[in-house]
Amino acid sequence: MASGRTHEAINLGVFAALAGGYAYARARSLADPTNLLFAPETLWAFVLSYLIGTFFITPDLDLAENRMRARNNWGLLGLLWVPYGALFSHRGLSHTWFVGPLTRLLYLVLLALALGWAASEIAPHFGYRVGFEAEVGESWPQLLVGSLAGYYLSQWLHLIADGIQPDHAWRRKGARTRGRKRRRRSPS
């Protein structure tokens, strides 16, 4: 199992290679900025979500009750990830290829909604009004593609470094099922 520093170094190395590849493609006019994948909004969303997935929202947040790099990167707000660590066992569902990253995104959305609701309830007592607005406009496809690609790639690199295969969840479930069948067959 790789350490937090090793995960970050791997992700930053891959990021440097991707940036170099993109620079080469742009110099050779191979990366058309009118293409969805190479639009500036897509690239910025990719970069931001990749770095967030590398330093702040990693599969190891299921260890949030312990001292670990991603939680420490949050500072005092790292305490917000302790319930996530209590919900998921390390290298369990949170370390699967599709559902694991999704659990962290959903947790973060639920956390943001809860904090937003709390702020909107408390603020009027201090004479403030809290409102939330977001206008994405025409660039939502680029933002969505870039954000998901950057985030998931950063998560998958972490899992690869941990030696976790894409079929990790199914193999674990199969092993548990085979174990139950063996116990039933053995005479008591």
C-alpha cells in the first residue's frame, strides 16, 4: 500500500505527462479547442478536479478518524470527514472503481447541503440572509466532462497504486460467498 506522499507523487507525475502531451498536441495543432475534450472550460475543470481528487478527496478518507494526508490537507475541516470514515471500512466499498469515488462525491454534496441549510437557518438570527445561486450557462457539458474525468482519473491512479483491480468489489463479494458455501458444506 502506497503512502499519501507516494500517491501524490504518482498523480503529479501523471499530471505532468498529461500536460506535456497536451502541450505537444497543441503545438502540432492536434488539440482543437472547439472540441469538447480540449475546450478551455473542460481543461480547467479537469485540472481543478484532478488536483482536488489528488490532495483533498482521496479513497483514503475512509481512514478519516486517523491522521492521514488528505484529511490533514483539509485542516480543521478534516473533521467533517470523520463520519465518512465511520461509514466505510478501509479498502471496502470506498476503494471500488466507480462506486467508491461516487460515495465521496455524494457525501460531499450532502455535507454541502446540510451546511448550507444550517447557514440559512442561523444567519437570520444575526441579521444576514444566505442565498445560493449558480449559473453555469452554455458550458455545463464541458464542466461536467472535465470535472468527472479529472476526479475519476485521480481516484483510479490511487487505486492502481494500491494494487486494487477494477473488479475488486466483485472479487471480494465472490470470496465472501465462496466462504459461506464452504462453511455450509463442512460437517459440524
